[in-house]
Amino acid sequence: MSSDESYLTDDPSVPTSSKAKRKKYAQKFKSEWESEFKNWLAPGKTDTEGYCKVCQKNISVSSGKLQLVRHQDSEAHRKKCKSVKKQPTLTSLIKTGKERTSLDVATKRADLYISAFVAEHNLPFTVTEHIPQLLAKVCCDSDVAKNIKCSRTKTTSIVKNIIGKLSSKNIYDILKSVKFSLIIDESTDLSTTKHLVLICRYFDGNQIRDRFLTLIAMKSSKAVDIYREIVSFLNKNNVPFLNNLIGFASDGANVMAGAHESVMAKLKTDIPHIFLMKCVCHSFALCSSSACMKLPRAVEDCIRNIYNYIANSPKRIETLKEFQNFTHTKSTKILHPSQTRWLSLEAVVSGTERKTVPTPPPPPTTPAPAQHQHQQQPVATSPPSKPAPNTAAA
């Protein structure tokens, strides 16, 4: 036997190293794997490799499909798949001019609606820091909701520079062509700054409307200064008040409604046909205060003492609640008699009476007698006989 044919023998004496080695099979890439591992698998550079489009790397498949399964389940591949899903595609970013314009217009309209809603309902501007995120999650299929970027700074600018100015301009244009009345009042804020508020009332053809005009910071509260600020504001906005102003109302203070050097007197001089009216509520308050000076203050003092005794003590408030539960009285908060709210005293007196006077419990209900199917007929009875006279005693 030659040495070249020694590998054909089964003789165990022949060393194993001389036996023929088995040829290793290399798995080639199959096209059907692309549908099984969709969105990330593609053919590689060689026929024994696959390419991951997410990780951007070649994967050897010479050992079989198991290599692709292991790569798909790896932590690095999963993280990159999540980040790819959040990235917009190129086709979503490329929009035609008409689509881009319509989306921008719809987004600006949404910003205006949100800002107007915040201003109308007197909400804080900080609430708009959360509204865009809320709309994007609620309307997840809307491109407009995803594109809204109206936060606190932008909302403040829209309200002040767009909605406020446009609304004021519309009111000024209306007052140029209709007759209107003016209502004013003074107030002082927490920073002790005096303000003059102006409100107009006009008829728009359907109904009477009251509209806020402006809030003017005042350095002096004299009648001359108030009248000068009013005239300056109307002239600045080209409102012909000498012809269109037909009514004026304010409180009954001397600076407003005095006989000589008041705001009403100056308006009457410039506009002789104007109708002047003092606030009826102020007049009634003055009359009531003057009348109450002749009455004893025992009721009002008693009400104030009750509030001061109970309202500032948690222990006494709990005791009052226990008393109200015991007497079957509705548990409500103790009201404070205000100095500036004229009608508050009546509500305080009525509320205190309801809280302290027990309400009688409802009468017990007795069950109705059962109705039998066959009612018993009444039995006739003879009148009681008189007792016989005692003859023995006689």
C-alpha cells in the first residue's frame, strides 16, 4: 500500500492525522431573510454576509441564520432601533411649498387660539408651558399639534402685541361711528399705584355691549388730571368724543360728581347734551350708612365678634362642626362681614343664623296599617245599661 492511499484504509494502526478532513460548508445569504428581518437587514458585501442598516455593520451568516437572530436580540441593536424610530424620515421633512404654507398657517392659528383662551379665562401664562405637550400627546396624528411651540414667552407676546392691540383697534373703530357712554372708576393696587379704568358702553345693532378700554396709571387724583387723561386718551385714538359721547357714569365722590370743579362739571361744559349719572349702588350705600347710624350697632358688633372668636381657632372651628352635626345643621364656613362689600352683612347674618339655630328633625314616619282583603263587618253593640239602684242602702 502506497502512502497516497493510506487514507482509504480503516486500519486503526494508521494515525488519525493522516485521515482526510471533512470539508466545511458555508451558509450563503438568502433573499427571503430580508422579509423575515424587515426594516434592518440587507445583503452584505459578500454572499456569506448580511448588512444591518440600523447598526451599519456586516454580519457573517456562514454559520446560519442563528447569527442574525442573535444580532436582532442584542442590546445595542435594540437601542439603535428605538432611536431610529424617533428620527423623522427625509420624505417627511421634504414638503411642497403649498403643504408647508398650509401647515404654518394652521400652526399660527392654533397659537392664536391658545393665547386667546388663556386671556379670556384669566389663566396664568405659565400654563402654556404644558399645553403644547398635552396637545401633541392627545392629537398624536395631527401635524399641527406636533408643530405647536406656544410657550409662556410667546403667549405673553401674542396677547400683548397682537390680540390686545387688534381688539383695542376694533373698539376704537366702532366708537368712531356710534354713540357711546363712558364709565370710569379709580382704584389702588397692592403697590399703592393709582389707576383709572375706562369702560365704554355702546349698541352694536343687536345688543348693548360693555367693553374695557384702558387702564391708566395716575400720579394725581384731582379732577383736572382725571379729565385731562380721559381727553388725551380719546384724542390719541382719534375717537370723536365731543360728538359721540352721550353718557357718563362714575361714583358719587366730589372729585367725580361735584357741582363745580368735578369731572362731570368739566364734561358738561364741553358737551352740553351729555347725560350724567352717579352710581346707584354708591348712593344707596351712603343712604344706608347714614340711616344705620341711628340704629344700634349690637347686631353688627355681635357678628364681627363671632367671626373673630371662631374663624382664627382650629379648635373652635371643630367644636362648631360638632355642634352643627349634633343639631342636624348644614356645616358651612363662617362668613366675614366686609367693610367694602355693602351687601355682605345680610348674607353674614343669615348664614350665622342658619349655622347656630338647630333645625328640627323630621317627624318619624309610622307604617300604614295593612289592608286586609276581607274587611270585618262592624258588630252592633247595645248602649250600656244604667246600674240598678241600691235599695238596701235606701
